[in-house]
Amino acid sequence: MLSIPCPWCGHRDETEFRYGGQAGVAYPPDPMALTDAEWAEYVFMRDNPKGFFAERWCHTAGCRRWFNVVRHTVTNEIR
């Protein structure tokens, strides 16, 4: 089982968290100006690397705060 380090609560079991997707994805500055294809690109297309990857996690069973974690997608090593 994956142990995720919450910055406020310390290491906890992964069942206490919810995955929030790729970290660092900026919201479009003018979303009303996007075409349907551009909006679909923003909503659905994310990187899928084999290696270290920045992710968003929410500690739903604890402090309920969002934070970023860098996790290796193969070994689950967290930095």
C-alpha cells in the first residue's frame, strides 16, 4: 500500500486520500474563448510519463487540504 506524506498530518495510508490529477495545469485565462477542441484538450489531455510525475492529492480523511507530491509512476517512490 502507498504511504503518502501529508505536509500537515504526516505519513498516512493512501486510502485517506483522493487523487487530483497532474499538478501545475494552469486554468485557461479566458475559458469562454476556447473552442470545444481546445476545451477538451485542457480537460482531458494530461502527461502520462514513466518516471517522476507531479500530482495533486487531497487528504480527504484528515485535514482536507490539497497539496502536490512528486511520485515515480512505476515504483511509487515519493519525493
